[in-house]
Amino acid sequence: MYRISSQLSEKIKHFATFPQTGVSLRQMVMFGQNPTQGTLFKASQFLSEELPIRLAHRVKELEELPHNLSDMPSIIRVKNWYAQSFQDLVEFPSKEMTPALKDLAKSLNRQSEMQALPENSPNLAMPNGNNQSGRKGVSLSHRYHSAMDGQEWPVEMHSYNERFTKMIEAVKRRHDPVVTTVAQGILEFKQQKRSHTVDTDIQAFLDRFYMSRIGIRMLIGQHIALNKGPSRKDYVGIICTKTNLADMAQEAIDNAKFICEDYYGLFRGPEVHLHCKKDLEFMYVPSHLSHMLFELLKNSLRAVVEQYGTECDEYPPIKLIVAQGKEDIAIKISDEGGGIPRSGVPLVWTYMYTTAPSQHLDPTFDKSDFKAPMAGFGYGLPISRLYARYFGGDLKLISMEGYGTDVYLHLNRISNSDEPLP
Ligand code: ADP
Ligand code: MG
């Protein structure tokens, strides 16, 4: 089993004293258009610093959880993954860089220091009380766009970029089972405490922790995609500059209906009526959008089927309405599934709250996004809200008990909102 050496532990503590640097969707798109090997190298330099800082914050938090939660075996496993990835990242440059690349990296560091505000790098400076504010607000594009392009770069840069990408791909894979394993840790904790409830401080921790995970995976996913070379039309890495809402919504409807009909053994499940302009496009990460739509639609389908029973011939249709505003795209999903009692509404945002038969946790079952088949994990709503908030949007739910539920998904159109950094 992996163990954190005391030396590594010190290093993690050191990195955890530095603030994280947010990256907005717009910055990622600006940076990622037609990247050269030089820009990709700079991005790897940014990630070599930013990812260890983010990981170190998480290790620290996992060590300091309230009520002995830190001692649960699954939580310790997760903490070790974070520490191991931290180690992989901080050791990579010194192991893999040739002297020429090291010089280049140093000169880039100097450039970005000169350009971009008073900046402290954990690799250069020892932390003191004051440098906390230094890095905050350093714009990514600032750090990326400099004299570098058009310059000759060492021939070994390409292979360095490739190996760096492989390394962070392995890191991403290592963290695939994090959501399920943390959930397992909470179960261990509940069993030990013989309690069914999870305190609000633990809920808040989970929100921060999963939000941070979304951000880390976004940065890694984007870097991997950019390194794989020119991607599909209208894509910058994993961001689609022309995400078509009607297409995405229809796909989510088809998938959710398929799962629903399969799960309940229905010949024909509830219909979903889509109201959306065919040519409505905006900049977003399609995988995030489909995750949210799929989860919300499954919830509505389940509510309607359970309200009317599996023998019903004609269910009241679910409506999915997309509105295009100047500031945001709002999506409303309305169902007549009987709603949620008012006292139950706050609970739906808590992790592991479900009224479906509980699903067995299996960390090998879903690799990345914790897609429960139909329902039963109680992660659908809280995780979807994190995705929405990650790019400055939000998710709200209004219930009319005895009739049905409306959920409102607001997605920022301008998308230069600051990345939330827990
Ligand atoms: P899960 O679907 O795994 O139960 P969610 O987080 O998606 O987890 O939803 C939590 C709970 O919220 C559901 O179990 C259900 O009780 C309630 N809920 C969510 N959406 C609806 C809806 N549209 N109508 C009625 N109840 C809902
Ligand atoms: Mg659900």
C-alpha cells in the first residue's frame, strides 16, 4: 500500500499554503486555440504548479475532517491517491526535463513573474504569511501568452509534452473511483456512528471536495485533449464553442427514456416534449451538460412512472423548455410526478439522500462520473448543481406537492465567471 513519507508530507503542507489559481472557460478557450508545442509546454508548466497546489489543499482537508471521518479506511485510500498524484506531479519535471528544458522553464517563470503581478511560486519561494494573495488573479492567458511563440524550442520538447500528458492521464485514471470511494467512506462513518444522518459540515465538505475534483479534471481533461492535436470542428479541447442545445437535450431525452423503460420494464415510458430553438448554440463543455440533463430527466421520469404506476397507458408528458437570454441559457424541466413534500426539499440536495431502493456501491462500476443507472445513489441533484455552479450557473428546484416538480438549470452565457475554488 502507498504510504506518505514524512518528507512528502512536509512538501504537501508547503504547497497547501499557496492559494489556488482559477481558470475561466473563456480563458481556456482563448488559450487553447491552435496551440503550438511551445504553448503546450507552457501549459504543462502551469499545471505542474497548479495541480500540486490543488491536490495539496485536498490532502490537508482530508486529514482535518471533523468527527474522525479522516480515520475511515476509504477516506485514507482517497487521501493516499491525492498524495501519490501530488508526488507524480512535483517529481516529474526534475526527473524528465533535459537541462535545455529546465532553462526554458526557468526563463518562462521569470517572464510570467515580470508580466503577471507579484507572483510567488511554491517551487521558488518558501511560504510566508504574505504571499497568499500573490498568485490570486494571475490570469492564465497572461502566463501563457508571451514571447514564446514563434521562438525556436528544444527538439525534446515534443516528447516531454507527450510524456507529461501520459502522466496526467494516469493521474486522472487513478482518481476515477474517488466519488464512489468517498461515498463508501461516509457509509463507514455512518455505520461506526450508528447514525443515518450526515452533518451539514460533512455535506459542505463534500460540496467543496467534489467541486474541486470537477476543476482538477477539467484542467487535466483540457490539457490531454489539446495535446491529442486538432479535435473536432468547433471544439477547443473538451469545450465546444457551439454546443447545440436542441441536439444535446434530445440525446439526453433518448438516453434517459431508454434507461427508464428498461428499468421499469415499460413498453412506452412518459414522453418528453422538447421546446428549444433548433439553432441555439453556446459555449460549454458538452459532457457536463449531458450529465446534468440526463440526471434531471431520470428524476422526472422516475417521479412520473411511480406516481402513475407501471401499468399506465398514457403518462402526462414531461416538458423540457430552453430559454435563450442575453446573460444565460435557462432550462426548465417540468413534470407531473407528484412533487416533493416541502420538508423533503432541502434533503434532495444532500449527498446520499434518495427515496429509491439504495444501490450497492461498487467503485468499479462507473469510472468517471458516478452515473447511477436509474436512481438510488442520491448523488444526481447535488453533483449536477456543482456542475452548473462550476461555470457560474445554478440549479434550482421548485416542488408542488401533489402535482409535480420544476427544476431550473441556469447556465452562464458569458462564461468568464471566476472558477469557484473551494
Ligand atoms: P437519486 O435519483 O439517486 O435518488 P437524486 O439526487 O437525483 O438521487 O434525487 C434525490 C431525491 O430527490 C430522489 O430520490 C427523489 O426522492 C427526489 N426527487 C428528485 N427529483 C424529483 C422529481 N422530479 N420529482 C419528485 N422527486 C424528485
Ligand atoms: Mg437521480
